Amino acid sequence: MSVNEMSDEELDAHFRDLVDLFIDQGNELAKNSNSENIGLALLHAASRYSAFVVSSHAESLAQYEKDIVGAKSYFQAEYSNMLDENFEDYKQVYVNKPVDANAS
């Protein structure tokens, strides 16, 4: 089924599946690299791919340069919202973590 034919629920599930594929790849790569480098590589790849997506919609350099402003604002806001959401989710790690009696 094409993404153009998917319902909102199907698109959301497809999006989450794509996210999981990238996370799985990152976890696999983390076996031989540190997590910080994996995170930065994912950020760099996302920014490079996003620039490609924006450029693929523009028919001229002038249009591309005009589109950059709105795209940059959109991607920065989306990233900030996603990061906030994930920071909140990861608080559960500490809620469910046993307290170390020897910790200061």
C-alpha cells in the first residue's frame, strides 16, 4: 500500500515503524561505537536528508533559498518537541530504577 493511500492511523504506525528501524540500526552500530557518536551521526543524517527533501520540492535556487527559512523553523520546532517528549519518557528510567544505598 502506498503512503498516499494510508489512513492517519496507518501513517502513524508506518512512521513509528520507520523510527524503530533507525533506533534498531543505531543500537546495532552502538555495539562498535559509542552512543554519543551514534546520536550525532543520526542528527547529521537527519539534517542532510531534510535538506535533500526541501531541495527536491524547489524548482530553482531562488525557491530553495526561500523554502530554507520555513523548513529550518519547522524542523527545529519538531526536533525540540520530539526531544522534550523523549526526555519526559526517559524519566521513567529513574522512576523504576532501584535506589542505590551507597550513592551520595
